[in-house]
Amino acid sequence: MSIVDLSVPISEDDIRALHVGDTVRLSGVMVTGRDAAHKYMIETFIHASSVPESERPLYEELRRLLKGGAIYHCGPVVRQDEEGRWHFVAAGPTTSIREEVYEPEVIAHFGLRGVIGKGGMGAGTLRACQEHGAVYFHAIGGAASLIADAVKEVVTVYKKDEFGVPEAFWVIRVEGFPIVVTMDSHGQSIHDEVEAASAAALRRLVGLA
Amino acid sequence: MSDLVEHLIELIRRASTDLPADVKAALRVAQASEESGSAAAGALESILENVTLARANSTPVCQDTGTPIFYIFHPQGMGTRHLRAQIEAAVAEAMRCAYLRPNAVDPLTGRNSGNNLGVGFPSFYFREWEEDLLRVDLLLKGGGSENVSAQYKLPHSGLKAGRDLEGVRKAVLDAVYQAQGKGCAPGILGIAIGSDRSSGYVHAKEQLFRPLGDVNPVEDLAALEKRLLDECNQLGIGPMGFGGKTTVLGVKMGAYHRHPACYFVSIAYMCWACRRAGLEVRDGEVVFK
């Protein structure tokens, strides 16, 4: 286990060098996206025969931001100052497993190197991480004020009115964003290991062993 | 009744931007017990650092400021509609102050109402009591922990759980196992044994208002709470599901009469950010609890 500083865009070599348990401080521009955003990306971009004209600018922008980049499962608390600039007040991760049905295709389509959230993801995402050179980063759930401190700037926001504040695509610049690798690009998942060990403990405690 | 809106905003601010002393103390004990340098110890360290920062800056401990759940105890003869309107005004204003996130979403259109108010949102439970004072208790319950809350119907064949406290024990252990780290472990469990399906969860959440250090007055339940605290931690799920010694910080349960045909165990899983706060109003004077 080691502490690694990484910047977006992240190279495949840097991702392949990471292993579960590694602590990472991430810097650069990344994008938040959760339930509505993932459903939208799949339906409007990835599964659509052609991207509608009205959505094309956002599609191109996301392709640029996510190539070699990271998506953060987060619905922040935000504040707008007198000049109209947005600030993140609280910004911990949301539970990632809800995006499991979408994430493998999002990783493949956009060339993501990192998915950031909490609680871990499933076999599909783990496989996509192996195939495409990506990792799942775990942020500390609930550590919202601490994480917001690492968000230095809200660059812009997309789909705020349509999806609502928690569900919008917030484009943020972060410095030293604190995360831990819990699923790596070599097929290892801390979540699978903990689940298996706790299942054995459960069987013993309940008397089903 | 006098205008309580300002005090209610302060109640929400206190709930959202700090944790109760007993919860902070339990987190510190947990941090000290995890292996130094482990992911579990690191997670708890970040959690404690975050709570200190949130309190100092008056910013939310967690960005998911949850569903605001109000348990209100009012004296005889006091109407509740005016108070409800004041609480709703306070919730909307607390959101403008960034103490709360807009969390009310219309399930039909998918639209966020934008002001944290909606049909049945926030949640209210009113109860008249003997006291000559008004008490407003607030729990901010996040969606991640709500999603891993569970209701079991005993008997349960898969767990070989019967209709007794031994069956309750098995159901609770299974719920904590199923939750893994997804409810933001280490969690706190509020449990209702018996009741009907809807009231079961209401009672279970009410258990979350008990201080972590109190002892259940019912001897059998006190013993089961203690045993379950120990056994849940033997599951080894640990903070955030990273593996470790601390999976739950507390187990609180109550028993409620049930229908002869029904035996429910309702388990309200609360994340480590157990944001509860209360205020009392007596003779126009407001005291925060």
C-alpha cells in the first residue's frame, strides 16, 4: 500500500500501477454524475443511434472531460455567491452500486480511468476496469466538508435545472482529492474480499455453518 | 404559538453541521481500536477530521442531508398545523443557507422540487404527551442508509429464524451483512420488534434518538442489544466496508405488540453521521437539547 499523487488526464500505465489499498491524492478537472446522469448518458449517447442535435455540445464536452478522466458519484450541497459563482459546501460520495447497470458501458465509451464513489461496485464494473484500464476509487462516505475542501473551483454545471442540484453534471477542479483504490485493474476488489469473509462470519454466528 | 421559525432553522443547522457528543465519542473509541495504518483507521480519522471541520465552518457533516424526520411531542390542546407550517418554512430557509440539500424528488416526473418540500416531505410524527412543553426532535436520515434498512417477517426459513428473540438476532445480523459498507458503516441500528409494517419503521427510527450509552430498561432487550453490538462487529465489515473491527456503533431496540399472525423485525440502519438534535419550548423559552 502506498500514497500516490495523480493528475487528470491519467495514463493507462499509471492506472495499471495501482493496487487495492493504495491511497491516491487526485488533482485536476473531473465531473460529478449519479443516477439521472448515468441513465441520460446511456440513453442519449451510448445506446442512441445518433445523438440529438440539441445534446451534441454536451456530448462533445463530456467526451473531452472524461477521456482519461474520472467521474464522481456525488450530489453536492452548493452555494452561489453574489457574482453568480458556484461553490461546493459539502461533497461526499453517494452509493455507487446503483450505477452498476450503466458503469461498464460508460467506462468503455468515454475511456474513463477512474470511477469515484462509495460502497464499491459489481462484477461488470470490475471486468470493465480490467479490460479498459480503470479503477474504482473509494471516497470516505459522509466526509463531506473535508472533501469539499479539496474542491478548489466549480468550473461549470450542466443539466442543473433538468436533473436538479444533486443530480447535475458539476465540472470541478480538485487538488489532493483523498481516495482509496478498492477495485483495481487486475481484478482485485476489497469489497468482494470483505463480503466473502463477512458471509463466513454470518454463517457461524447464525448457526448455518 | 410564538414564531419559532428562527429557532427551527437553528435546530436544523445544529443537526446538519455537528454530531451528538455520544456519537463523536463512539467514533473516537472506534478509531483508537482499529489497527494503526489500516484503511479502517484512515477512514475513521477522515470522518473525525470532517466532523471537526463541519462544526467549525457550520457546513453539513454530510452532503446527503437526508430526509428531515420530525418527531414532535406537544402538550394537550395544542394544534399542530401552524407548527407544521413553521417547520416547513424553516426547512426551506435552511436549504437556502446551505445547511440542507434540496432532496425532495417527484417520483412521477423525476423533478426535484428545489426547495426541499414536497408531498409528504419532510416527514412528521405528532404525539400529544402529558408534559406542559413542546419538544421537537429531528433526525436527518441519509438515502444510502435508508436503502439498506430492512424489514424481516419471521419465521424466515433461509436464516432458520423463528418467532423469538433468537430469530430477531439472526435477522439483525443478516441485515448488517446485507448492508456491507453501503449504508456508511459504522452504523447505528434502531430496531422495532413486532408492530405492523408501517409503524414498525416509525418505532425503529425513534430508537435512534436514544443516547448510545443508555441501557434498555427491559432486561432481555438490554442483553440482546449488547450481544448484537458484539456480534455485528464480529462480521468484520468495518468502516466504509474496508474491513475492520467496527461495523456498528450501537444497537437500540424496542418491543411493540403485534398481530397474532405477524412478527416483523424492522431495522432502521443509520449511518455513522447520526444527525439528531432536539429543542424544547416551555413558557415561550427555547432550549436546545
